[in-house]
Amino acid sequence: MLALLGLSGAVLVHRDAWIMLPHAGDARVTDTAQVAATVERIMADPAARPRSITFASDSLGLHRLSYADDGGAYVDQAGQVVARWASQWERPELWLFDFHHHLFAGDTGEVVIGVAGLAGMFFAISGLFLWWRTRKTFEFRLWPKRISRPAIVRHHRDLGIVFAPLVLLVTYTGAAMVFRPVSALALGPSAPAAIAKAGKAPKRDGARLAERFDWAGTIRTAQARFPDAQLRSLSLPRQDGGVITLRMKRPDEWLPNGRTMLYFAADSGRLIEARDALALPAPVRGYYTFYPLHAAKVGGLAHRLVMTLVGLALTLLGTLAVWSFWFRRGAVGPRIS
């Protein structure tokens, strides 16, 4: 499991770079009036209205639309469709993301991944102690000398010690994003409750989406409220509350889609609440650094390359460990690693 997650993670780190579509390399439009007009155009037809828009970023010059039937589309920043799909299976970046986060199994798969993350933390920490006994024989190799169990065990031990700190980082942040109580290890005992509170949206039960909703007005209001922030996503009301959610990213935020949130009444368009991510409690701000660290969304190309190496190291360590366990040759002896 860790090998598969490492390999898929290494590929996903560069996801935006391998979306080869027209206008994918366009610069992000920053003019509020132009963005507002595009949103108005996208959301105008109720029959073709997406449930959410993920806005273009500095690394991808396309808006991504998501529909209730699992379909979606990429549109340029003028609102013209450049690619459309009826299922995530038609877009490799989408199904690979779903695999890495949910194993194609929704919440159940997410729990399995969280358990794998906890196991990875145990392997990294216990590996430090096991390596210490044999530290004088350390030899850095990208590949074992031979495909034999003793050689693989030694390679596993020595390559593992090199990548252990970063493996611990990715497994801990991954596990903490699935099991919020794990965040208390780094952020303190009050963190899980504070994170849950910060993530709750206000509700307006029974508020139905207005037929002529002022979409452009929400964009103008949001940009006026946080003029230094990027628009990151716009989501229609969920079944449990009639609130339209607009998500923004302020310059000092690490999270790629930000956590500066604005909530608008679906029936009137009135701004109900605005939450500045930079004013959130310290444990919550700390928690929102986990994903950017895990997915190399900060630090530029250097961080992406480092996390690519970590993913490939996990792939190699996990694959060879499975091979040596199930397919080793020779007499069966005590398994010491």
C-alpha cells in the first residue's frame, strides 16, 4: 500500500504540468470584472450549471467545473470549454487523485490510507532504532547489490535511514488529514476541536438558490472584502444548508486553495460571514500547512523534486520489502530487518 501511495504521490506532485490542453499555460487573469463576467456566463444556464468551479491558478490557466453526475469540464478563463468528460475515468489526473486519496472507495478507502499512514510512521520511527545497531556498515545505494534477501534488507535499512525524516513527514501529515486526533501530536490537544469548529459552514435551512442569482456580485463582494486574495473556488449549496461558498487564498497562506472563506445566502446573495484564514487560531493555521507540505504545494520546484524522490523511495522500499518477504530464496531463518 505504501509503495502504491508513494508512486501515485510522486506523479501527482506534478499534476498541473502534465495537463496538456489548450490554454493550460495561460497566465491567471486577475481583473475582477473579467472574472466576474466569466462566472456569470458559466452559471447563467440552470440546466448546464456546474456544482462548483475551481478557478485557474498560477500553475494551471484553466477553470475546472464539476457536475453532480461525476462529470466535469475544463474551460478557459473566458468560459469556453476546452475539454469535457462524463466520468473521472476519462481524466487520468482525476482518477489518480481519487486513488491516492480514497483508493476508489470513498470514506472507507480514506480510512485504509490513514491506517497505512500510521503504519508508515511506525516503520520510519522503528527503522531509526534498528539502523542504529548497524550504523557502522552504512552504505548509500539506490539499488541493492543483489536481488537477494540479505542484500535487500541491507539496502532497505540504509536507504530507509536517508529518507526516514521525509517519510515520517509525509506519513504523519497524511494520517493527520484522515484522522484529525493525530494532529494533536504536533499541534496540541485542543487542535482537533478547533479544526472541526473552523471547518463548519453556517447554515440557512430552506434557503433555495434564487433563479436570478447575482454571481458577478459575489465575486465583486469577495474581492472587495479581501483585495489581496486569489479566488480559488465557488460551490453551490449542499443539501444541509442554503449557502454558497466562495473560497479564497491570501498571499501568506500555504494551502493552494486557501482557507479564507466567504458564505453567501443562496436566496438573496447577501454575505452571511467572511472568515480570514490568517486570523484563525494557531492550531488551525498549523493544520492547514499539512497538505501543502505533504503535496509539495510550497517551496517551488525544489520541494516538488524532493517529494518526488520521497515517493519513489517509498515505492522502491515497499516493493522490494514485499518481494523479499514473499519470494525470498534459500533456507527460512529469522526475519531481522
